[in-house]
Amino acid sequence: MSGLRPLPAPRLPPCAGATSAAALWRCVEDAGREIGVDVRDPVPRESAYRSTARVVEGDLRRKLADQRAAKACGGPVPAGFAEVREPGENGRAPLVGYFRAPTAADRATVVVVHGLYDSKHSRYVRLSAEALAAGGFGVLVPDMRWHGCLLADSLPALGLEEGPDLAAWSGWLRAQRPESPVGLLGFSLGSLAVIHALAADGGAFRAGGIAISPPAALGRTLAGLDERPSLFVHGREALIRGFFRYALRVRLRALGVAEGPERKPFAAFLVWLARQPPFSPGTTPESLIASAGPGPQLAAVRRPLLLVISRRDPVYPPAAVPELAEAAAANPFLHLVATTDGGHIGHPGTYPRWTAEVYHRFFAASAGVLAASVGLA
């Protein structure tokens, strides 16, 4: 099988005794040094295209199936997991996903949140879930709104409704395993849902979260994706941008949304989305992006949140990294690792050993971080 491979078993000890955010961040940073991997080495090892394309290699058929409602829900239940199907409460999206209990009652349960155009069956999601489960963590892998089994039934909301959906999942998990603290691991658009969930956390996510390739500079990102991709301008990264546009067009056609003469699918999508419930009359694409963007949400986070982004992400503009760096500098519960390689959500393939160690170190200690210093009960 080409593309991503299973993550190696972690070998480093967990972050024992890390009862402050600063201690947790020191332990996470030590992981690279202890295994001899410098993810910030300024000399690139591979292109951003290669780091990103590896995520899809061997999984392209799944990726294409996830764009069509007739196929997006199909797929085998991973070994050791059980399928969950629960109706949504108070008008919320249904709860559909795969669950595996932790090996110990007080071991964290991690919700692994897929990115745009993907589902609980995506290979990078499954391999991350399997790595966490092998480490004894509980794991839940849900389909998010407008994806997987919810593709035809639940509309997206750029994290504004997906964050509360994750809180509903936390309630379900705590009913199953009350002693297991819940954490979040999100990729790309899934990271935006993670950020919104943690910003509104009322005790639902004691184990905090990891956000890989979170969509900072959201407005510029979406505008950039509407630019016609060109091999002369973007090189092979034009293929990645082209797929983002292709997949959105497939979904817009299914919704009956006209793209318009300018042939800008993301702009058309935002205009359409701003007019849908639960957004109030008068909502504009600009106000929607302002509400959904991660900046204000990151300032409100009071659980440990590790942000991992590549400085050479083929999807996000250069402004994404300094935006996240500014947020991390202002909030001790945030920590940013801006890697050289990894492209867009490609860190499990580019840095497999480092990724495995960071998953284990973070979620083994994150629930124990004391928050009293900033007034969190």
C-alpha cells in the first residue's frame, strides 16, 4: 500500500507530573530532541506537494467516494471498534461514528475529527485512531456535518455548529465512561471545529486538544482557493488546489447551488451558506468568516491546545503561521509548532515517529494540567 503507513509505537515515557501548561509544552518539545527529529529544521526534506499528496496516495478511491452521498456512508467498521448511531438532540446533527473504549477507566478518550471532503473512513483518520487505541486511549471517530453518513442530511457551519456537535459527543462519551477525560484531535477544517469546541468548553474536554493544519487566515485561504490553479504559478500544488475546487463543485451541484459566472466555488458557497439556518437574516460571507475564524476563539481556550502547522502549507497563505503564533504568544494554554515539512495535514507521513510520540505524550498528560492560574475551575 502506497501513501501513509501505520504510525510506529511510541517509545518515550509520557509527560509524568506535567501539571502546568508550561511543563506540558516542555515535554512535547522534548519529544523531537529525544528521538533526534528536528521538525523545525530550516532545510526542507521534501516538497510541500509531496508531504500533502502522500495523505491521498492509496486512498484516492475513498476520497472520491466521500464526495457523493450514495457512497460516502459505506465502509467497514475498523477492527476493535463499534459503530455508534444516535439521534441528534434539540435539532442537532445525528451522532454517527466508531468508538473504542480506553483500556483503563481514567485513560483519555480522543475524538479524531476529519478534515474537509473526508470522513471517518479516511486513511489518515483511521491510522491516527489506531495509533491512539494501541496506546490504550479510548477513541471516537465521528462523521461531521456534510461529510460521510451526514453528507446529505446536515449542513456545514465552518465550526460554529460543529463545535457544539463535538460537545454533544463529549456528553455521550462521558455517559459511557465517566472517568475518562475527553480530548480532541482535529485535521484542517476539523481543527476549526476543535478550536470552537475548546473555546466554549464548560468541562466537556478535560484532555484538551491537538489541531493539525488549523485554518488560520480563513478569509484569505478561501479567497486563495478560488484563484484558478496554474502549473506555472503553483507548480504541482495546482493539483491540490484543483481538487479542492472540484470536490466543492460536486457538492454544490448536489445542493443545487449555482457557481455563478465568475467560477469561484468558494465565494458561491459562502454566499449560499450565509443564507441558511441557523444563521440569522443579514448574515454575510464576511461576517460569517469573522465569526468562524480561529482568532477570537483561540483567545478563549482554557484547556491545553497544541497547534501544528507547516510553514509551507500548499493550502494556506503565509499569513496563517504568524496569526497562530500571535495567538499562542498571548495564551499560555496554546502552543504552536510550525514545522518546515508536512505540507497540509501530512505530518503523520512526513514525521511518523514524532507524530506518534506527540500524540502519546500530549494525551497522557493533558487532562492533568492545572488551570487555576488563569481562573478556570
